[in-house]
Amino acid sequence: MNRPSLHLWLLPALTLPAVALELRAYNPAAHDRFTGYPGAPVMNPGFLYDPLKFTGVGWNASQANREFVLVSPRHVLAAQHYLPSVGHLISFIAPNGSMVQSAVQSFNNIGPDNPPGITDLTLVTLATPLPATVKPMPYLNLADEADYLGKELQVFGFGLTPGVVVRAGRSTINDIDDADVDGPGGTYGVERLMEYVYEAAGTDPNDAYLTTGDSGSPTFALAGTQPAVVGVHFTAAEDSGDHYNYDSFVPHYVPALDLLLAPSGYRMRPANFTPTTLSFAWTSTPAILEAGDPGSVTVTLQNTGATETGNFAATLTFPTAQAPSALTATGCVIESPGSGVWQVRKALVAASEQIVVTASWTAMPNTSQIAASVALASDTSTPSVNPLTIAVAEGYTAWASGLTEGDQTDDPDGDGEINLLEYAFGSDPESGQTLFPGGDATRPQVTYDAGTDTVTLSYPERLSAALLGLSYQVETSPAMAPGPWTLALPVGASTTTQAYSPAIPGFVKRVITWPKSAPELFARVRVELAE
């Protein structure tokens, strides 16, 4: 430190006024972050620093003069000697002005570089993650500690008189160095601290300094226009009217914090980074998923950039009634924040690394398609939402599941067409209806076009027939039963498929045309199902 002879004590041990953050010329209209704090806090539009950029700075609802910085949706930083209690609610204000809260669950203190002892920096885990509207704050990552010196600071804290208010002011990084800190019971060791000085002779009305009661509040420096955390308030001292302020220097402890965050799928967010891109692709097994049968969808997500990314998150959302039975992703944290929703997270994803997510169904839902989505995000990429539209073929078992007479040879509506034919041609087995809503026939039809002197045989055919084990065979014979029936089409015959208009989901129209001049033949369509 610039003042190696200055003996550092914990804030509670200092004999200073019972206030917290002092400003050279305190002006509530500029320095207060909220109006109505703590009972009904509202963002102050005249705040010295844009209030919308600090949704990730919260406070202890049980002790209104304790402040914390959010570094992941479930973690805040705090001062070890001034911690909240388990169960205390940490409050945040979202951009729309609503208050969101999560309870303190546990603590992990950050150890010193050279044990024994502890540092004053603590990672606090919250019981539930904060919503996306409350943004975790990045940390300032510069190439060398010397690059931090002279950086202007945004110093957050509290004023206790008159009333409890959340304030902020400015200062400048003066030094970064190790300090051998004494504490209760001698448990503190060497800690990396950041010093910023309030000079009594200064003139900037926004200059701020720390006094008793504000340990744990954050300090920020700008990375471009984005505030990034650099410190958590630790201690302070006064000498001849000048105030010496000391924060735990957060960038130094990022590797240790990352080790604690990684099992939850998070890391500290760098303010400076090389942008990367996340790609999305998927396949299904089997290739055609059939209602009522087991199936799975494999979603492959890749960091296509040349550098690693972090805080990777893929949120898969399915309609609740069509959600998979299970979802897996090797090496990732998987949580389900709601019905039909899964979040897959990983702290670090290397350049070109793939994340493979498998959604499995013990029985595919009885629907023509599952309209799902995959939202992708990381701390170095642009968020995206990708549609995941999964086609589901209607197998016979699922198709017949609601019928009172469900065997292939049954005829529930007594129209002379057995269930297998109703299934193959798309008709309703219980209505006797022979037309689709658009007027097209649900049974094979033969027509003659005098203008072209051609005969046309047409019938509905399932798009996924082959994969469903369903076959349609056109047979011809010069005579009616008993035949002989063969698969030989008339000379000059051609076959195509056409889309129905309006569309018939899952079906196309098979059209076979031949010249009338060919020998006259009888034709029929044989349907078989192999399941």
C-alpha cells in the first residue's frame, strides 16, 4: 500500500461516526439510488449513475444498511465480518420497478493466497435464482493490475442520517497491494486490497469515503459504458482529515470464486471479452417419431467461436402436456424451473466445444407436432431463441387408442371400410364421412379426362408411410375378383404426389395417370401395415 505503516482494522473496530458512506457535498437528488427506501423503494431517475445498470445491486431486507452485488443468478458477494444471516431476504429492484427477493442459503469464504487465515471476501448462495430481469454484474478484467490504477470508481454504500438511504459517489483507485490484516481472534491473513483516498483538500462534490457500518457494499469501475465490480468494502481509516478506504480487490479472487461457482454452472462474468457465437442443431431417434412409441431428440449446441465462453445456458421449453420424460446433458447442471422447462448450464465452454442435450419420451405424445424452443445465452454471446418443431407421426396404436373397436379389421361406423383403411386414407372411423373438409375424397377415386384422354387414379397417402410400416400397392387386373391381380401398371402410366389444398396434415395425394388407349384394366389399392 502507499501507506504501509497504516495498521488496518475491521470496520466495526474503528471509532468513527455511526454513519456509512459520506460525500463531500451530499445531494439526495443526485446521490440517492432510490426514493422511498427502504419501505417502498423507487429508482431515482436523477441518480448520479444510471439506475437501470445496477439491478444487480441488492440489499438485506432484514437489515436495511447491508448491500450486496449479484455475480450470478444465485450468488452475491459480501464481507465476511458483516454477513447476513441464513434466511435473510436479499432484495433487488427490476427495471420495471418491481421488487424481487431470494433468501440467503449458505456461505463460502475465500481463502488467502498463502494460508492460514481467511480473507474478508465471501460468496453467498441464495436459495433460489433471481429472474433474468435482475442482471448479475460483471467484474473488471484488465491485463495487469497496473492498468487499474487511476480508474475512476463508483462507490456504493449507505447513509444512516437522516434515515437509511442508499447512496453512491466517486473516487479513484490509488493502489493495489497485499496487506497483513489483523482481525478478531487473529483469523485474518494476507489479503489483496484496493485503496482509494478521499483527500480533505479535494473539491469534487461527488467524492465519497467509507465509515463504520458499510462493509460488503460494492465498488465499480467502467468498462466502456458498463459498470464492472472491482471491490467489496472492507475497512477504512482517517489521518489528518484524509480518508483511506480499502476494498477486497475482487479481480484478484476471480479464480477462487470461479471454483466455487462452477458446480452450479456459473462463473464470474468478464466485462471485457471476445464475442463468440452459439449454434443450434437437432436430430431425432428414430428419424420419424411415432405417437405412443419411445423416442428421443438430440439437441447439439456448439460454441463456434475461437475463444471460450462462460455462463452457458440453454433453456428448453416444451408444452406441458408434451414434455419429455427425461432430459440429460453430460457434464452440465440441469434444473427445471417450471413444468415443461429445463435449463442446462455449464460454467465454461471451450472454443468449438459441443454440448449435447437429449430429451427422451417413454411414449411420444399423440399430436402431429411438438412446438418447443431452445433459448441460448452465455456471457460472451448474443442471446437467441431457436424454434424446436418436432413432427410426430400418428402410428396405428395411437390412432386407434380412443376407439371402442380398435382392431385393424373392425368397422366401428359400419361404413364398409375397416379401421386399417380409415387409418391409411385419413378418414374418421366413427363418422362414415368420406370427404376431407376441403371436399377431397378420403377413398381412392378413378376419373377420366376426355380432353387429354387420360385415366387418373388418386388416393390419400400418409407422408411417413414407409417409416410407419404402412404400404400402399396399386394392383391391376383385366377382370374383377378373383383376378389375376398384379403390380403392373398400364403402359404409359406415371405417378406423382400433390399437396392437398387446404392442406391435410400428414397426408399427400397420390396421383397415377395413364392413357385411356391402354388396355382396359380394373385397379385397386392394397394397404398393409407391418408394426
